[in-house]
Amino acid sequence: MVTAMYDYVFGDRDPVAEPGTDAGTRGDWWTVMAGVPDVLEHAVAGFVLYRSDRRLLDPVLRELAQARVGWAAGSQFVFSQHCKALREVGVDEVRIAAVPEGPTAACFDGTERRVLAYADCLVHDLGRVPDALFDALRSDLGDEALLELTYVTTLYLQHAVLSRALRTEFDDRPDPVVEVPASGAAW
């Protein structure tokens, strides 16, 4: 699996000696995950699962949730990659630019706003979702697509956390929340 994925992502290049992907990343997510091949295999199986033709969830809704979870969890890598994926599924630049605004952005339709709000609940409230939101999404999507949305969105919360914790790709940066030195007297 590792060799096949390396060939797919990097071609005939050695990703350590010649880093970089077509998506503009360093590619170190792949090399870090390959440190435990069955973990990489499990992650890749998740990619295959959510992109399968068997999925009922609309790819636009899936990618909106994945981009939003990247933004909400503070993972520049997940956010950036799924903004690109939004373009691949035909989402216009206005809606992509509005992902950080989330469910309050007027450019999203009702279902899209509920998906974005749901992603926020999964990230910020760790799955605690108001009944009215859950019921409305269930009505919009049906049980199976709602399960798919929940699974894929929380899978990408995991990827956001992994990327930040392991400092891979665009998440290899200093924490922006630091004390700023006082210029004089405290307070």
C-alpha cells in the first residue's frame, strides 16, 4: 500500500529527497503516516470509502463539511485541501470564500447552512447537536446520508487533529496564540 500511494502521489520521485505534491503541499503527511504502514492503509481506506460511488451524500455537502471542519479545527492543511476539492466538485469561488463565515453566509442554501452548522457542532461541541438541527438535516438527507456526513466530517476532524499534532504540511507552524510582551506597565 505505501509503495502504491507513493507512486500515485509522488510518481518516481523520492518524497523525502524531493518533497512536494501537485496540490502544493510538502507531502510530509504521506511520509509521516507511512511510518506505520497499516495506519496509512487505514487512512487511505477512508479516502476510498468517502469517494465511493456507493455514497448517498452529495459530494458538495461532503466537501463543505470537510472544509469547514478544517477551518473550525484550525487545520490549514485540511481547510486548504478541501477548498481545492470544493472546486473539483463545481463549487464557485464565492461559496468557497464564505466557508470561514459558515452557516451565516447568505450564499449557501438552507441544506448547506445546516451542514456547516452541523460540522461546527461536531468540532466545537464534540457531537452535541441541537435536536432541531439534527431533525432538519435528517429530513434533508435521510438517515444513510446523515450517517455518511457524520462519519466523513468526524474522520476529517481526526485528520485535522493529526495534522496539527504531528505538524505536517501546512500545520507545521508556530501556535498563533502566544503572550504578547507588554510595552510598559502591566495593565
